[in-house]
Amino acid sequence: MKSLLFIHLLFLTLTLSAQTKKKPVNKDLIFKPLVAAPAPKATAVIKGNVKNFSDKYWELAVTGDLTNYSITVPVDQDGNFSRTISIDDETEDIYLYLNDDAITICAQKNDTILVNWDNKDFKNTFRISSPQPRANARLQAKISVYNLCRKELMDLTASMYTDKFSDSVKYEKINNLYNKEMMIAAVNLNETGNQKLITDVYYEYVSLLNNQRLLPKYDLHIKDTSAMGKKLNKEFGPGTYRTESQYAYQNSNAYKEFIFNYIRFSNALINVRGNKLLAWMPTWNEYYLGMANLRIPEIRDWFVTKEIELAFGHYPFNDANGVYNDFITKVTTPRYADSLKQFYAAIKQLKPGSPAPDFSLKNDKGEMVSLKSLRGKVVYIDFWGVGCGPCVYEIKNTTEPLHGKYKDKNVVFLNICVDSDEKTWKNSLDSLKVSGTNLIAEGWTRNPVCQKYNITGIPHYVTIGTDGKIVNNNSARPSDGRLLTEELDKALK
């Protein structure tokens, strides 16, 4: 399992409510799908004006039905901008990457969202609103939660991993902040739009409990004894997270992220029946868990479709292929069936034994290096990023011995940086002393090489044989030791 899967729960907590201080560089939540997504159900518009803006665009990200994707928002010479976004479900979360921050808002069908600020004084001038009263009330509540609770949640989450609290203390800290954020989000409890906000808050904090392995021992509870507090406790009572919700699925990205990880990592939602879990076969295990736990067909089909697409990027191809072949005969939701078929048509080119997609990228000397020019050699590709902790760990601690072991053998080590501009990349090469052949694929989400190789998370490794064919599209990492060297040795024969 790629390291991003291990760190996903921590990363998720920091990003679901735009709790990141800066735009995330590990694209765990932000990437461009390998193929185009199915036609959206609806659209919304984000427009406005920025003063004293020197760039040509700013960026945002949308939580799509199966994949989150980033979008550039062009800004004209007068500071005006307008962008239409797709809405896959009833509501989508949107991350606005402004002022070295990630500000989370949400949009529904036909919403118009107005964003204005002065880039020289962002804090005092940033405004977000909507001419539609209900949408505006929802936006203002969301921004209030963000402004009043973001830093506390950031600090709390960090402390959970650095300070040695007892379980009871952890729970009390989490529940106290849950109370504060929920009461802010529920200020207009009877408004339709606020149901989405309180649902988000509940599943964000349930996720935090789960990350700390506090479920099912502890449950979130509103301490306020007012009518509002009682109503919230009734709606989100003990064990609510164990029940499927069509509303939450259609409106809350926090719910979908929680249920996806809770089933896969905790092996539970309701009860697992039927199939036994298989040792060392996570693709099949996650498939069985989803099929056994989920009763609502649309949610089940969403879960398994997402699991299959993820599996092709992280687990052995044949395992993911087997799950795909089994599920494609059982999926009943047309848009997920269509998405899977489109995805598979593109991903099957990465099947072991298939010709590796050719590419040409610039090296650190400004020269173009093509994969085709390396034919006759075993090529081990490391897709990495300067802002990716696990990537940097591998480079600092494991790649040099690996490269030394094969220095006199017919192996080329390609290091392809995906998350950086050229200047930052070159500075990192010097500071990290990255050996091998160094290439850059700028614009990760838009780079054709990353799309061809389905690079949805890093670090990601690919082994290509002397005949130019794929040996493994999800190779072991250098720190896996013999697991990787056996694969390279076999490819050399």
C-alpha cells in the first residue's frame, strides 16, 4: 500500500474543512482523473474581482463524485474572473486556494458565488457572498465556521500526533471543539442549507475520533441543553456514523470520505458477512467489505467504483483487474458503470506486458530525455515531489544504496518530479543530492505523462523492462528492499 494511504486519514482531517495552512502539495485529494468524468448533474458559477493581482490566474479544487480535481481561474487585466464548475452530487465542496490558504465553501445546483478581495490586504477585504438568499446564508455560516474554528482544529489535530494524551483526554478535547463548531454551524438550524453544514461537522469529527482509534468506545455529544443542542443530539446520536445516509452521500464530502476509509481501514460499518478476508489481498478485501456492508445500491456502487480506481493506482494490476471483472457485472448505477468502463479502457494500457507509454521530459541540464531512448535498459521510475514527505524520506534514506547496488548493471533510475516549478525542483536536487536521471513533469494535474501513468498519488514507482514493456505499474519502493531488488533482478534476465 502506498504511503499516501497510510497518511490519508491524517491528511484528510487537515483538508476536509480547508484546515490546511497552505495548498496541499501531496495530491492525495487533488488530481486529474485518468479519463474524463461522466457528464455532471449540474453547474455553479464562481465570479468576482480582485485588486492588485499580479498573476494571470488563481486556483480552486472541487470535490467531484469520484475524484477531486483542480481548476485554474483566469483573471483579466481588470481583475475580473468567472468560472463554471461541475456539480456531480447535490452539493460539492470547493477549496479556494488564496492567500496561502485553503478556504472551503460549498456549491449547489445553479448557485452563483461572488468572491472579491484586494491582494494587498486580503484579511480585511476578502468577501464571499451570493445573490441567492439561501446560498448566501449557507456561505456565511461556512465562512464563520472556517474563521472561528480552523486554527483550533489544526492545532488539535497536530497535538493528537505529537502529545501523549490518554484516550479520555483525547476524546474530551475532540468533543469540546466539536461542540463549538457544531453550534456555530447550526445557527440557522431550520434552513435547508444548514443541514449540509452540520452533517459535514459531524463526520469531520467522527473521522478524527476514528483516526485516533476512539471509535466505537466514544461518541460525539452536544453538551448544550437548549432545544438546539437536544435536536442535534437526536439527529446525531450514538452510532449515527454506522448507518448509511442517502442525504449525506449526496451532500457531504466529509461523509463520503469517512465511510470510504471507515470500511476499508476499520473493516466495519454494519456487519461483514459472506466472504472471508484474504491475507495480503487488500484489493479483494476492500471489495468484499464494501459489498457486504453497504445496502443502498448507489452508495455501494460509488464505494466499489472508487475502490477499484484507487486499487489500479496502488495494488497489483491483476488483483484490481479481477475485482473490476467481477464488479462490472454487478454494478447497477449507470454513471458508475460508465465511469468504470471509461477508466478501464484507459488504465489497461498499464497492464504488465503492455508497451510502456512513451514520453519526453526535460532533465536538470535542460535536455529532453525520452523513454524510447532508454530501450534496452531496465527503467525504474520514481514519481516524486519536493513537498511529499514519504518521497523525500526514500530519497534521503534508501535510494543511494539501491542505485549503488545497480551502478554497473543495465538499470536506469528516472526521478520524475511532479509537484514543483523548475527553480524549486533544481534547488531540491542540490539539497537532497538526488542521484539518477532527474526529470520534471510540471503541472502535475495537467501533465500528459502523469495522466498516461495514472499518477494520482506519490511516491509512485514503475518498472519497465528492456523490451520497453511494463513489468509493474505499481512497483515496490526502495525501502521495500528485497521485494524490489528481486523484481529488478528478474527484469534484467
